[in-house]
Amino acid sequence: MAAWRAGPRNLLTDIAGIRVGHADDAALKSGTTAVVFDQPAVASVSILGGAPGTRETALLEPENTVQAIDALGLSGGSAFGLDSAAGVMAFLAEQGRGFEVAGAHVPIVPAAILFDLANGGDKTWGRFPPYRDLGYAAAAGAGADFVIGSVGAGAGCTTATVKGGLGSASTVLESGVTVAALVAVNAVGSPLVGSTRHFWAAPFEIDDEFGRLGQPAPWPLDGVEVRTKLDARPGGNTTIGIVATDAVLDKAGARRLAIAGQDGYARALWPAHTDLDGDLVFGVATGGSGAVLDRRQRAELGAAAAATMARAIARGVFAARAAAGDRLPAWSSL
């Protein structure tokens, strides 16, 4: 790991050809994040949580026809938030993007949602939820620079102990290949060790990206105590994320990358992948570096994907900010 370093932005957009945009509503305490690819990207998915909410994930199975996607959507709003992908599709259709079939172009936008309906925000939106419009705005505003924390899909996120948030991180390997992650942290479990302010992801921190507290010493007696959200229920929680690389991978390789990203969840959250989570990771390969990896390099890529995802989770919680009506404290206020 000594040869690894964060990319210049320490964001998903350190991979060329990826843009990220947010749209959220403070009163709603919810929002959407769109990840737009300048060129169609190879992608697959791994779902390990027991209560996922998804759109267009079946086509990401390696044996299925569509090989590349135009964008990804992450959204709050539970199942209502799946409408956000329609907004992203509408924006891409205006740009002439999409999978060509029978003379038509269909933008391919898989999406995943998290449950933030009980976080204190005003969800009385009337007949139609606002997520389609939020998805369009997020895609239209996508760029190389974006903020993390209480924004976009992370606007209403919570964990067992503190507010969650939208996090991102990147890693440049010694070979020059980049792997990066973006995640909305709304977990059943906790990102913190016991009752301390220390992050489970501490061993993977680069520089001081989330406070450089390191691991607690001495180890607290409640360090491995299982802390979960009170009154958790199926569909009530989820960590949804994306791990991407500029290496050349096929759909099976992208699936393996997504599985490695799930290891980052297990490194940064305790517990993870519960029956009440909808934990999901999209794996994406742009191929922009032209690098075709051998077995040793693939193993390193997987390790870096897990470490990068763990860092992104901690960074999302670290960057979350307190707001009126919050039901949990922000990490910065502990």
C-alpha cells in the first residue's frame, strides 16, 4: 500500500470520462446523485444486502446482452427514488445518448435507492414524488468537481450512531491505474468503533482525509459491540456505491471489482450486509488507461477497490454536516 496514493481530487472523477452531479432538497432531507459516463462504460453489480431496491440491474449480469452503460443513479426516497433514473434518462436522451436498437436510442441507466423516509424530512410531496426532476437536475449538473457529505443521495443518510453521507475517494496504483469509489452511507451498522470517534476504516486512511485519528488505543471494551439503528426494518437501510477503474475489464471483471468493493463495506461498517440492509456495489471499467491487467495486478486492483471504498465511506460520514431536524448527530459534533 505504500506505493498507493490518492488521486488529485480524491474523488470518483479522478477517472477520466466520469462526471458526477447532485440534486437535493433540504426540507425533504433527501436527494439524488447521478454518475454520467462520457462514453459507454462496462459495468456489473454485486448485491449482498437482504433488502435491495434497484432498477436495470439484471442487464448487468455478465451473460446478458448489453455490454456498457451510459450512467448510474443513486437516490434516497426508497422505491419512490427509482423515479430518479427516469430523469437521468431524459437528460441523456436529449443528448442523443443510448443503446441503439431498431433505430431507437435507449439510455442505459441502472440505479439503486436507499431508505431515508423516516429521517425527519418533509415527505408530503403530493401525488408524484420529486425524484424524476432531481435525477434530471443531477445529470444536467454533472461535472468533474463535486462536494461530498450531506448532499445528493447522501443528503438524508444515517447510520446506527451518526449521520451518514455521500463519500468518495480514489487510489492511484504504482502501475498508474486508478481505482475510485463513490458511496451513499445509510447503514444499519456503525462506521465508528464502539462508542469512540474512531473510524473502522482507519487502517486505510491516506494522509488526513478523515481526521487521522487512527485506531483507538487502548481498544475500547465495547469495540465490537453490535450497534444498529433502533426499530430497523426490511427496506429501511442501505449502503449503495460505485467502484470504478480506468483499467480494461469485461463484464465478469467488473463483477469481480464490485465484489471487492463489498469488502470495503465490511472493513468500514460494523455490522455490514445484514438482512435489513440493501447493500449494493456497481463495478465499472472505462478502459481509459488501456491497461490490461495480469493476475497479480488484478489481485492488487481488488485490494485497492476494497480499501478505496472503505475510505469513501469514512469520508462521507466525516464530511456530513448537522442540519435542522436531524435525528442523529453529525460526526463533526461528537
